[in-house]
Amino acid sequence: MTSEASSDITLRSAQAEVDEWIRTIGVRYFSELTNLAQLVEEVGELSRIMSRTYGEQSFKAGDRRGELSDELADVLFVLICIANQTGVDLTAALEKNLAKKTGRDSERHINNPKLR
């Protein structure tokens, strides 16, 4: 990725940077199905760190103690790959999704006694 990676990055620019990386360093995108499998694998690695850091599980001797931020970035990278190869604009998708959630949940969580 370019030096922009150290400055503020938008979803749109992240999609462009990942696409550039894939085309210049990664050679080509894996198939959509392979990328889905990669995403599941990366989420599993994130889950392992979360369950041992914030949950009741403990790290075992010899456990790979990955960085939470690195695992989150791995998930995001593969998710961006899937968006790129399927033509999804993540900025537009997120904006639409937030609008849907806002309309649907505008009073739902405020009125939920479990969240107080």
C-alpha cells in the first residue's frame, strides 16, 4: 500500500489501495469462494484473540499471540477484496446500512431495559 496508509483513509480509498496491491503484488484476486474461506479463517483468528483476551479462555503454552489490530486489519482486507471483486462500493453500502438501522432502531435500543 502507499504511504497514504499512515494517514486518514476512507473506505473508498482503502478499496482502491487494496485493488492496487492485488494487481501489483498479489498478482490477482483469489476466487470469491476462496476469499470467503479466507474471511472465515481470519475471523477465526480474531475470535481466538478476543476469547482469550476478553473472555474466559486463557492462552495455551505455544499459542500464537497475534495483535488484535492486525487481525482486525486482516478481516478488513479480505472483506475489501470481496467487495472489490463483486462490485460493492463499501462507502455506499455502509451509508445505506446505517440509514436502515437508524430508521429501524431509532427507539428500540433506548427503550430496551437490558441496555440500562
